[in-house]
Amino acid sequence: MHPRFFYGWWIVLGAGVATFVSSAFGGVLQSVVLRPMTTEFGWTRTEFTFANTVASILAAFSGLVVGSLIDRRGARPLMLFGTLVFGVTLLATAFVTQLWQFVALRLVAGVLAGPLIAGVVVNVTVSKWFVRRRGWAISLSSSGFSFSTMIMPVLGTAVVTAFGWRGAYVILAAVFWALMVPAALVMRRQPEDYGLLPDGQRPGEARTEVEREQLERARRDLEGSYTRQEALRSSAFWMLTLTFGVYVGANIAMLFHAIPYMTGSGFTAAQAGFAFATTGISGLAAKFVWGAALQGVHRFGARHFSALTAACNAMSTVLMVVATATQSLPVAFVACLLWGFGFGSVTPLSEFMWATYFGRRHLGAVRSAGTPFSVLATAAGPLLVAIWFDVAGSYDGAFIAMTIAYATAAAIVLISREPPPRTAPVAPAFAITLPGAGDNGTGAVESMAPPLRAAGPAARNASAPGRRLSPRRDYFQGRSSPPRPDYMSRDRAPRDSDGGTPDGHP
């Protein structure tokens, strides 16, 4: 009996919820409570944001440890721990009376919880469950960020207005747990732990040339994976790190300073806010555009797409300078729509390239190795623009510098190349059902080595002379018809590295 619905799509749903919650409660909420908290306590905005900046920098280096844990243990235990800690810090913030208390809570949330509830944790997990449909999967899971920018400002403001910022923190802590606990529980490490393959494929069912190619692609994605040390020695790793570090740094600078730039140039706050709100719409649209586009391309298409979106962002900053100089609201709207499209494209394209370039086996460790540069760029971008404004008294030069940064990112990704194959090509990892093949000519399946990772202790000595392969090993090599995987059996459900079973399967 085969599962009616591939469990990987539950992973996508859980990742999307986690992305929404992380963005809404980790970033957008802070902009909602900034004014009432600083007004009540007399804090400066620099004091309010100081903890977030320091926590982001420290979290970048804690991610180096988190990446390896994702590969070994899976996302679920990490997300559950992060959910517990982050929710407690939200609840405790409702009772702060001193600045040091607020700073301490933000540091705990940012360092011990933030890196565990979304970001690399969920993106790596989604990439491990999909190869052929990876573009769609990552695009859909990352759409949570776009929804958070559209929903949380309205919801958060309404709750703060009705209950005050202290009451809002209590209510939103409960909402946070209600959303994140199910999202964390649904996560699983990788499909091979359950006798599955990425995209819901099954080795024994590959009968057409297209299906055989899909299975071979999944095998190469796993067996050709780079370790962290190997990735660090490749130019492709540093090209991607530099490209998306510069790209994201400019994006966050724009996110922080676009509205102040517009209001300081003569636009009303309502005009600036309404124009910038369109970035969420175009950013959400970008998820679906790249979800569809990445299905038909491999590495080189994603590279060109990334350069195209960086060019869109470069054009948007130029148009923003023109809009503020001419007081043209339509031009400002076009600038925001272009920027939102580019901003929404970063996660689908970058995560697709990381997974496709370096494979999924060690993706957590590889992906986290580039995180420190990205986070430092994220912290530096807004700060550098703010310093420019304080010195020059105008945003014009800073936005031109951002244009150059986007153009630089586009150039770097265009000249980058995929890393060379990690190993020489080998025979397909899966046996393919061939009509008339086998000893009796009844359609048995020829076994091809090396096999995909086999779960279960019986696989250890499967290659010993005279020893029969276990049912699970038979399944991975595609012998005859795929047997019922153990995890579907009531009396024997293998546990994955998270310590659980895939409950979503029939």
C-alpha cells in the first residue's frame, strides 16, 4: 500500500508556518512595539535595536553548530527547543521594567532560539525532501515571509492598541506556541529514513526513461554531496556566499530606510507606507514565478535568474532616487514593486542553488558555513546607510551605493560556476524494473550498486556472500516489487534521528 500523499508536502507546510512565525514574531513585531516601549521607558531607538543587532551577529556563529545538527538529528528537536525558549522570552518581555532585562531576553531569543525555529533549519530540511520539485517546495515554504509582512503589522498593531504592549506580548506568546509546536512536530530529517525518496519517488516503480533519469538525479544529489570542508575549498562556495551576502545586506538596508527616505523627501507617511506595502504583493508573486521556472532548469538557469533579480533591485533603487527627486508617486510604486519582486526571489533562488550545487547529505553543515558573512552583511547594511545619512544629510548617495552593490552581486553570480563533480560518475544507485529481466523473465528487477542509504540494522552486512538482503535493502535496490515499508507496519515502526515516525502517511 503506497502513501496517498507524499509526506514532503507536510514538511513544506510546516516550513512555511515556521517561516511566517519567525519573521512575524522575530522581526515585524519589534517594529510594532518599538514606539510604545521606547515612549514608556524613555529608551532611544538605538538602545532598543542594540540587542537585536548583537543577537544577530552571535546567532550567525551559533549557526555553524546548528548546521551539523540538522544533518545528524533533523529539524524537529531543534525547532521544539527553539520554540520553547522563544515563547518564554516573548512571555517574559511582558514583565520587563529595565533596559537590561529587555536586552537579555532579546539576546537569549536571538542566540538560543532564533537560529533553531526557521531560516537554515527549515530550508535545509525542505531541500532534503525534494530534488525534482525543489524549486516549488522552497518557493512555497518561503512564502511565509511575504505573508508575515502583510499580516503582522495589521494584527500586531490591533493587539497592541487593544491590550497594550504588555498584554500583546502575553497574547502573542500563546499564538506563537500554537503555531510553532505543530510546525515543529511535523518536521522529519530526510525521506530515506522512511524508505522513501525525494519527491515521493519509489525505486522499484521506475519503468520509463524519464522516471529512471529522475531516480538517477536523486542519487547524484545524495551520493555526490560535498562535505563542509570540501565545499569550503571550492570557489563556488565563496561566490555564492559573497553574492547573496551582498544582496541580502543591500536588501535589509532598503527595508530599513526606504520609508524614511520617502517621507524625508516630501511624501506623506500614508503614501510611503502604502507604496512600500506593495513589496509584499510582488514578493509573494515572485515565489510562484520561481517555483514554476525552477522546475524546468538546472544550475545554470538559477544562476541567470539570480542575476536578473539583482538587476531588478538595482533598477528599483535608481527609480527610488528618481521618485524622491521628482516627487512622483507612480515611480515610487514601480520602484517598490520591482524591489519587492527581487526581495521575494532571494530565498527560492539562493536555497535552490546551495542545494543543487552541494547536494543534500551535508547541506546543513555547508549552508551554515556561509551564514556568518550573510548575517554580518545584514547587520552592516542598515548601519552603513544610517552613517551615510548622518554624515551627508541625504540618502541619495547611499541609494546609489546600494545600486552598485546589487550590480556587483549580479556580476559575481554570473561569473560563478558550479563546483566540479565530487566523484567520478558511477552506476545508478537503483535497480530499474525491466520487462522480461531476471532469472524467470517475469519482470524482476536487476540490482545496481551502490544503493541509496538503507535504513535498518539488517543493511550492515547486506553485501556479505550468501546473505539475503533485508526487505528494506531489497526495496532500495528495487528487487521485484517494493515491499510494504516497515514504518507502515503497526508492530514495527522505525524511528528517525528525531525519534519519531512519519505520522502523515496512511
